[in-house]
Amino acid sequence: MMKKLLKLFLNILLGPQKDSDLALENLALRQQVAAMKRSIKRPQLRSRDRLFWVLLSRFWSNWREALIIVKPDTVVRWHKKGFKLFWRFKSRHKGPGRPPISPEIRDLVRKMAKANPLWGAPRIHGELLKLGIEISERTVSNLMHRRVPKPPSQTWRTFLKNHMASMVSIDFFTAPTATYRILFVLVILSHSRRQIVHFSVTTTPTAMWTAQQIVEAFPWDTAPKYLLRDRDSIYGTFFRHRIKNVGIKEVITAHRSPWQNPFVERLIGSIRRDCLDHAIVLNESHLSRILSSYFDYYHYDRTHYGLGKDTPVERPIQPRPSKGAKVIELPRVGGLHHRYEWKEAA
């Protein structure tokens, strides 16, 4: 250090007088800083001191030669830290991303979920779309309790989609009565709009009785091209001959593969979850009345995920008639489900 100072001192003496005075003053200040550095191992620097050296390093290329109190790498580290703080400031949140959901819509979603505990987010979202309320299904789901995700689609979907307009499916399900009798229900479902073409209740199903239900469901020339069914023994020889004479081609699922007949299986599951699991059946006529009430709701009010949140019998979207209009509940299936419509305030 002393050799550098002596060399610098000789250069100053040999230079011009004005520059010599300035250089000597600079030399004196450097000597004092060097003496202080020997007595203070680590000087206490403030934020403005760091900022001074960061800015100086940007405009003066020889800043390293004049640096004594800290190492050059320290100034580089300060610069990187300042760079991070700068971009953190520029990237800060300047306001909410999505527009907030109005309290009216939030209360309506929760009201629907409370009044219809069997409904999920898709059903409530479909009902809101019919009221002309534009909101995403994900938002509806976030306003409700978390539900278990549905299983993926079945592998027969392509085949069923290609023949949907000309195909029906048929299946049986059972319902116990209050006196523990078993009633058998036959449902025939049209794939095109998921409409229930025909249903019937009996205590003793036979192949002849089942074939007669097909004839009653499709009078004259209204028979579909394909009928999808399982391998139940109820579809005996008489049934197969009768179907063939009507001009319907049977498509039979594999052994113990109900997933290959997904539409009617899903319908039966909906009938149980939405209706029969919440009622005690007394007899055949009572079961027929319950199912008739539910099928009216199913066709005209219940939105379907597979129909783009529409109903089997198309239900038009009802726009809000005025700002003061209120949403009213119309009970269906004895109050087990509801339909929602706009009504002018009184």
C-alpha cells in the first residue's frame, strides 16, 4: 500500500500545480480512509451508501480502483439484490384479477345447494344458465362444498355417439315396497335427447310381457334401428323373435359389462339418487305415480351434463325481465327438487 502511495505522490509532484493540489487532497483522504480501515474491521454502511456505489459502478468504469471500504464483489451483490427488488416492485399485484361475484349470485348458488342437496355444481350451473346468469361452472363449484370427481367416460362412447339418433337402450331395476315386496321397473331410453320413451312396473316380468312393452313404446313405424341391452335371461326367445319382426336390430353387451350400456345405467342411478332413495314405495300404483312425477321433472326441468346443460325437452333460457325481478322456487317431485325462474317483484 505504501509503495502505491509513494508512486502516486511522485506523479503528483511532477504534474501541473492545479491538478497537483486536487490530487494531493485526494491522496490525503485516501490515507485517512486506509488508516480508519485498519482500526475498523467492518464499517457500518447504510442503504444510501450501497445505492451510491451501485449507481457509481454503472457510470464509472474505474470504480474498482477507488473502492477501499468494501470488496468489488460486494457491490456486485448489492446490484443483484437491487435488481430483484426492482422487478418485485414492478411485478406486484395492482388489483384483483377476476371480477368479484355479486352477493346476489353467491347467495343464490348457496340457496340452490341447500334446497337441493342431491345436486352438484353441473346441475346448479345448468339452472343458472337457464336464468340467463353467466358464470363459470368452476366458480359455482368453488362456492359449494368439494365433491368427488366423476369417473372418466366409457370406451363405448364413440360407437354410441355414431348411432345415437337411431338407438334406444332398455334395462330393468328393482324397488322394494314398505312390505318388502320387490317391484320390477322397465325403462326404455332414447339416446338422442335422453328422453324416457316408456316405462312400466310389474311384479312378475316375463319375456312375453317385456316384448309387449316394446310394441307399446313404438307403435306403427316409430321403431328405432338399434336396441342396446344386456344378457339378462328375461330377454328370451319370444322377445328376440318379436323384436326382429318389428324391425329392430339388437346390440348385446358383453357378459357382466353394464358400463357398455352407460346411458340407461346412468339413468337408473339418477332415478335412485334423485328419487327412490328418498321415498318409501307402498305398491305398484304408488311407484308409478312417483316415477311419473320424477320423469316430468326429468324431461322438462332437470338440466343434463350430456346435453350441454339443457333438458331432454329443450328448455329456453329465461332472461332477467327487469332489475327488480327476483328468482323464485318451483317445487318438483314433492319438493325434493326445484325449478328456478325469474318473477317480477310485486
